[in-house]
Amino acid sequence: MSWYMDKGPDSDVILSSRVRLARNLVGHPFPSRLDKEQAAVVSNKVSESFFGETRDHRAEYLDVDLGCLPDEDRMALVEKRLISEDLARFGECRRAIISRDESVSVMVNEEDHIRIQAMSPGFDLNAAYRKAESVALLLESRLPIAYSGKYGFLTACPTNVGTGMRASVMAHLPGLAMAGLLRGAVESLGKMGFAVRGNYGEHSQAAGHLFQISNQITLGLGEDELIADLGRVAGQLLAQERKARKAVYDTDPIGLEDRSGRALALLRSARRMSSAEAMTLISDVRLGLSLQLVEGVTEEALNRAIISIGPASIQKNAGHPMNEFERDVERAKALHTILI
Amino acid sequence: MSWYMDKGPDSDVILSSRVRLARNLVGHPFPSRLDKEQAAVVSNKVSESFFGETRDHRAEYLDVDLGCLPDEDRMALVEKRLISEDLARFGECRRAIISRDESVSVMVNEEDHIRIQAMSPGFDLNAAYRKAESVALLLESRLPIAYSGKYGFLTACPTNVGTGMRASVMAHLPGLAMAGLLRGAVESLGKMGFAVRGNYGEHSQAAGHLFQISNQITLGLGEDELIADLGRVAGQLLAQERKARKAVYDTDPIGLEDRSGRALALLRSARRMSSAEAMTLISDVRLGLSLQLVEGVTEEALNRAIISIGPASIQKNAGHPMNEFERDVERAKALHTILI
């Protein structure tokens, strides 16, 4: 079962927690400076080390050569947040080792040779960290990892030097948005050294009021401190969002019930739907669900919907080329199936 | 059972047919010149004649003294098209005799002493005429009606002199509207001497693409000619509308299915709804139904919805004073009940 079908702690606001660890191999230039041949060497080394001679991870992990994957399949992995857009774009000699429950992925030859990311449902950064760490320890035990006693792990970008770690949470913030408090909350997170992005990473819009909050300042801090820092502000944000939802509800309970009930009805009855509209409606239903204003749908189903309706995921599922209109029709069908 | 719960001929486009006959009593000024006392005399005379000494119509008809009726009850009768806005406004010494199936009403002291109107489901002007005529014959046999051998029935407004008749059909024209052909169709009806109005009479908007088409030129024409004339143009309009619907469907079948499916889902799931939105959505569902794009709902139910959701009808049903917001909530509930 996919990780996002589990309901984690505080999942009314925090959909998921994620930890990423960057590692690099000794004796190879960073990926941006690798030629094809060298990149292939790195890619194979990581795969061989990970799976080992006994292929001990085969049952649990998929070894994906991105160079061999069609465009839409790569983009579908991006939509599931299993690989970055950059890794998808420069597929050649890039690799992703992905756990079958989709909670862990190891990107090879992204900005660093190795980027391990682990996701956990709900608000649980420690669980995500433990998963990422266990993969890192395995690779560190089998590969010569670039590490300096003075600086820690060496990375392509100096901002990652040290732990090589980024932690993030995906937060659903419709309450703050409706209460007009979102901009203020985002600005104050920025001042505290946290980055806030839309749900598909760096350059994306915040469709469906989903925001990824991550620590930006990592230099000189240990893993535990980074997780504690992010955990603290995410906890504050969680409290603010819940308070805002309550205030919005108290101001206009019927309005909110109307909004979420209509949204669910549209998701279940449309014959075609853009992903932007779907995300907006899913957000409305999710909000209503957290306030017990809608029935007959679960957070898990909504999570599955969020992760299944990107253009590439829809395209991949259909198995044949489609234009935007056809994707909108397929998306509506997928939503019926998921949210019935 | 109310007349609009029957499905008449060509009801995909023509919801109802209506015939109105104006009659006046000899020896009384027209209503605009009547004082209270005289108006009461006329009002009582008509009622007594209609019901007769044996009260033979009591089981079938209600005798409504509009002066005694609360405002919202009068307006609810307007929304059901049983009385005119003018009659509702000047309730005092006005009367309406209304059949229990709501297909026939006799307005007393509107512009004329007596205005008989009869409605029939679908496209069936003859049926409506027969109903109105039978009431007119009854009253003519019992009351001294102003009639000139040269001019015919005498009426307050000279345009009604002769037959005292107006015939109309209520047409649903979403196809022409979506195909951009509505304005042209309305203009050409005007040139042929027919009036086109929104569904609640003279000054109303065409909510839900419902239009009332009536003959304007009546002088010198007999009843049969009037009905044949209107029947002919309504038949042409019916054919144009069906053709337009087919063209709209052929251009974008999924778009139309999407639109009507969403509309029905919203009507069934909203917690509050304005009457304007409801009329628009009902129109979308009605169009979808005529093209077999939606299931689980009937034309009869939609007709009932149209006639039940006006502000006054909602107000009257609740039985206590409400503001607009409260009416919107009640309207949503009423729609759930009707369209479930």
C-alpha cells in the first residue's frame, strides 16, 4: 500500500513530512561536471551498492533508469514527488531507486550524486528522518562518501554542506487563506529562515492551498536541530491554521458546509475537469472534512486523488497520447473512481 | 395533482400553454375607476355566480379574497403564475378563484372585472383554450357580460377588445441561447407581432432561459385564428430550439454532459442557493435531460422545482419571516427534497 494511504498524526493540516539527505561519492566530480560516461559509472555504482550482490532490496525497491523512461512516466514520478523536475528533465544517466510503497526514493545524479528522500504521512518528521537515515547508513557503509571532519558531508551546493539535509512538511492552509492571514504567515516563516513553496516544488503555484515548508538555513546545525526547528514552526502553523478554520467556520458555518458539499458533488459528477479546478475542489472538501461538514469521503481518498490527477499521471494511466481536453475527461473519470 | 406534474406534448421545449380571456360586467366602470364599495360588489357578484347557489365548484376551486391574504402568500401565487403582479399589489377588493390543480384561475378586478386564465402542460393551446372557455361560458350564462355585436367583448384596454383573449406558451430556449441565436429569434418574433418576455411576466428577466411568447395583435381576429397563429410560430421556435440543441451537442457533447451533470449535483448538494442560480442550474439539467445526458431526474420534478423556489413560495412554505440568506438555505433544502 502506498504511504499516503496511511493517515498520519495531525493530518487535518499536515499531509506529509519529508526528509532529504544529500551524499556524494569520493573521486567523482559533482553531477553538473560529469560527462556521460562518468555519470553512468556513478549511477551504476549507487545501484549496485544499494541492491548489493544478494539483490536484497529487490522485493522492496524499484531500480528506475530514467534515461529509458518515456517523458510522461518521468513527469508522473515528479507529480508523485518521487523525483525532482531537474532529474526528470535530464533523464539520461539519471536513476531513481524507489520503494514500492513510494515513501523512499534515492535520486542519482541530481545536483548531488545521491539524494535520499523519505516521506511519512502526517506530521512526523522523525519517522521520515529515520527512513532516510537507514538508507543513508546503508550506502555510507558500502560506498566511499565525501565527508570532511570539519564541514561534514560535502555537497554540490555549499548551502547543503554539513548534514546534507533538508526537511519539509506539506501543509494544507485553506483556513489561513480564507481568513486573509496566509500572506502574513508565509512572510513570517520567511523571516524565520523557512522556505514556503507550492506543492510541486520550487516554481509551482500553491494549487489547492497546499504549501511545502522547509528549512533554508542548515549550515552548522545538526540533524536533530533541523528537525526540531522545522517541527516547532510547523507546529505553530498547524495551530494557526486550526484556529483560522474555526474562525472561518464560526463566521459562516453554512457557507463552509455549502462550499465543501458542492465541491464534493462536482468532483463526483463532472465529465471533465482541469487539475487546477480539481485541486481547488479537493481543498474545499478536505477543509469540510476536517470540520466534519462532509460525509462519505476520507482524507486518504483525497490524498490519493491529489497524487493521481496531475497531467502526467493521467496521461500515463491512459497509456496513449492525449490532448488537454482528453486528459480533463480522464481526470474526471479517475476522480469518480477514487471519490465514489 | 398539480397540472405541471403532467407531462404534456413537446414538453422538452414548451413547458406550458396558457390562454387568458378578459370579460367585464355590464353596468360597472372598469376596475381602475371603481371605488372600494363598487369593487366589492363586483368581486362578490363574480364569486357568487361562479360558485352558484349549490356551491357546485367548491370541491374543485378555491375562492381567495386577496385583501385578506398576507403579502408573501399573494407573491407566492404570482410565482406560480396564478395571479398577476398587479392583482397581488392592489390586493384589496381583489379576488382569485383558483382550481385545486392550479391550472385555472379567475382574477377579479385586475385590469378587467374578470380575467380567466387556464394552463395546460406542454404545447397544447387548444386544451388551455377549452378549459378557459368552459369557465367563460359558465360566467357568461350567469352574469351580464359587456359585449358589442360590432366589436365583440369590451375590455378596459382597447387592445383586448374582441375576443378578450391572449394566448401564450412558456418556452425553454437554452439551445438558441448557447448557439447565439436567441436575440435573432426574439427579434423576428417581435416583427411578426409576438411578445417575448421572461418567465414571470412583463418586466421580468428570463431566468433559466425560460421565455413566454404571446400574441400581441388580437384585434379583428377570432379565437381560433389567434391560437393557430401562436401555435404556428411556437412550432417554428420549437423546431429551431431542437435544432440548436442538437448543434450545441454535436459541437461539444462532453461539455454539455459535464454542464448538466454538474448542475444536477449542485442542486442536490448545495446548502444555500439563490433563485437565480437555481433557475440557471435547472435550465442546464433540463437541457441535459432532453438530450438524455442526465439520469435520475424527471421533467416533472424540474417543473415542480421551477414553480416552488421563488422567494415568496419559499417564505410561505417556512411559515415564518426570513431574510434572504435564510431563504437561500430553505431553497436548497426544498431543492434536495424535490430533486432527490
